[in-house]
Amino acid sequence: MKSEPDEVSIDDLAAAPRATLPWFGVRNFQARNFMRDQMKPGDRAFFYHSSCPAPGIAGIIEIRQKAYPDATQFDPKSSYFDPRATLAAPRWFNVDVTLLQKTRLLPLAELRQHAALSEMRLLARGNRLSITPVTAQEWRHIIKLLS
């Protein structure tokens, strides 16, 4: 799960009450579908800092609540406002995430050096999705790199 650190960083999550925040602002249908249809409480994810001088994995998070409508889509003052969204038919969703562990920063360049991660969707050229699945093999390999 990617977040720009100037929007929400791993440190912001750590400082939140109960180290839990809604993962809001997803405005890509494929990323939304991954979150809405596949994530469930207890699932784990990597917190990835993106669009910054040092992009990379910064921690491990857990999904605390299944997807529910993202309130920012209804707020005309929000940069995430969507005039096509209605309470009866929301278009965008978020999940609540809790920080499990802040890790060393595992940079994008280091991730790219590992053949075991060569098929990882995060590393695909041109990938702009803020949420992508991670296979069990990729998860185990990254956990080893973080150890």
C-alpha cells in the first residue's frame, strides 16, 4: 500500500491514536477493487513511501476493518471530492490500517536487485497503482530482507 509521506507517512500512522488510520484517497478503480474486494481484517500489507526522494517499504501494517465508503468523496472541500459519488452509490472506499512494525527503509532500488521479486507488481515498469497484491513468496522474501 503506497502513500506519499507528505500526505500520510509511517510516522503519521505511528503517532495516530492506536496507530490506526483510514487508508483514504484511493482514486483508481483497480486499486479500489483490490482494497474493497480482497482485503479483510487481519490481512497484512507493506506500507510503502512513494513519490518522494527515497521511495521504499517503511513498515508493516494490518487491515483492521473491511472496506467502507471513503468520506472524502462526499466533501466538496476535499481534494478527493467526487461529484459523481452519492451516499446511496459510493464510488470510493477505504480500510482502516494499524501499524504493526516500522522497519528500516527498504528502498525501491534494493527491491529491484532481487530475482525473487522480478514479477512483483509493485516493480512493474509503469506501475502507478497505490495498492497491489503481494504473493506469499514475495512476502516471505521481503520479510527476510527486513530481518
